Amino acid sequence: MSTFNYQRLDVARRYRGLGKGELAAGAGITLRQLNHYQHGEDTPSEATLKRLSEVLQFPLSFFFGAEIDGPDVAAANFRSLRRMTARDRDRGLATGALGQLIFDWLEEKGFELPSEDIPALELFEPEEAAKFTRAQWGIGERPIGHMIRLVESKGVRVAAIPDAARELDAFSFWRGKTPYIFLNLSKSAERIRFDIAHELGHLVMHAGCGRTRESEFEANLFASAFLMPRGEMLASGLYNPRLSALIDAKARWGVSVAALAYRLHKVGMISDWHHEVLFREISIRGYRTDEPQPMRKEVSQLWERVYEVLRKDEGMSPGDIAAELAIPEADLRQMTFQLSPVGGAERPAWLPPEPDERVALRIVARRG
């Protein structure tokens, strides 16, 4: 496509969190001129396009591509509904659109990505939905060593929310038959794992329904039950534990100490009073924000394989990939976990092998 595409300009504007007036002022044009571009009544000059490109920090070539398919606002599941502004929502949708653009490019390059294997359990209670999902995936009740790798192996397209939109929380949506999850990596590893399970709950129980307070509560219950199955909890022996015992035990399930205390209370292993005492101590010690004995953060192994194959087979660097996509390299790297400060999450040595996770390392393959 060799003609200017306003829709792409609008995606870039929303992704950067700018209002139309702010973009117009930054580019030295009037809002009326910008609206004329939007309605196809005028085309920006080369000088104007350059200024728009500089303000939005996108290469000029980005604005001359085909229209970008973005998620439906009604179907997207965003966190923190009460705090979300229209601008934040638009930024999330634009982030989702760029994520779809990147994954579409992968398939155009000949990568065969994992097929979808997400159960549809809209009529299930969260506890039963989590139990059914584990059963369908052959996990049983054992702890899950790597959440990103697991959901990727089941066909979920996982991307990270870049710094440009870091005020967003995790969100998810269905695009036809393909599920997407976007993660905020500024959180602790334990919180990120819970976010993945939370968004999985939405994909399983609330497909195409949007997000409500009730669905948020249900997704939290699903995440808790999915990461900490009832049978495993009851067999753990953590009846009326001290906080120090919870801190030592939380690594088994890869959850925060607060999430573990909540789950023990939910399955009846600690009393209401004991839970309140633990919760108060967790808050006083600052463990709600600074997790004790923190895990290492997980990264996408699918994207590690993609970068490895492209480097070996075609000599492509992240900069080359960004150039083909016509998006900033920094944003591409952030969305594909390439600027993560740490490698894959540590796995306790005593955990049994997880064949379902190892399979995920082999399911990215080139066609032809």
C-alpha cells in the first residue's frame, strides 16, 4: 500500500495515549486539519507527516500500511475497570492491535503457531472451571512450573505491555478462535503468574462478554483455584500456619504470600480470624507490594524460539523484524519479552518433569 492510512495514524495516536488536540498541537497543525485527514478529505504533506511521525515515535512507513485489525472493545477484558479512563481503554485496544499485527506477521513468515485448546465453560462455577481446565490439559493437581509456557502451548498469544502503555493492567480477548493475553511486567513474578491465570479465567468463562465486577471476582476465584488446587492445598498440611511458614511454602505454587493465605482461608484451612491476622501482618510488613523471597520473572519461550529461528535461518535481528513491521524496535522488543531484565523463572528442583511444558518448545515450526 503506497497511500497514507489515517487508521494507522489513529492507532499510533491512541497507543501513545495522546488526544487528537495534543497530536495536532505537537505536529503544528490544527485539529480541523487532522479531522480532514481522518475523513479522507485531505492528505498530510511530507513535512507534516514527518512531524506526526516524530511526535508519535513511529517510522513514516508505518502510516502507509494496510489497515490494522484491532480487538473489539465489547469483547476485551480490561482490569481495574473503576480506574480505567477512556484514554486508557483506547490505549489498551491500540496495544492489542499492535500485538495482533506482530502475531499476524509471524504467520505470514511461515511460523505454525500452537492451535487453540481453551475449554468453553461459561456455565461453570470458577472452582469447577479451573478443575476442568486442569483435567483437559492433563495437569492433575500438581504445581505449574511455568505459566507463560503453559498457556502458549495451548494456543494463547501472549505479549507484554510495553513501557508506552505501562499504566495498563493485564488484559485479554478473543479474536475469532484465537485467544490473546497481554501482561504488565512491572509487577512481581508472583503477581504476573496470577494475572495469567486470571486472564485465562476470563477466556474460559467469559468469552465475548466484556468485564464486570462479577466476572472480575469469578476470574480471581478461577486463578486461585487453578494455581492452588484444593486437593494440593489440603495435602500441604498448612493448617493455621505462621506467616514465616507461608513465605517458605509459597514457592511451591509460585504465588504471592497474600494469595496463598487467601486460598488457605477459602478451602477452610485457616479461620476468618487467622486470615485477618495474617493479612494484617502481610500489610504491615509491606508484602503486598514487595514480595518476600521473590521468584524470577517468566518470559515467553515461544518468542525465544522465534528469534532464534529468524536469526539462524534468515539472519534477522530484532531491528530487521521491527523494520519489516514498520514499528519502533524498542516497542517490539518490549512486547516480545526481549527486554525482560531476567531469564526464565526458576523451577524448584523437587518438582516432577512437566511434559506439557516441554512440548511447547517444539510447537513453533516453519512451514514449507
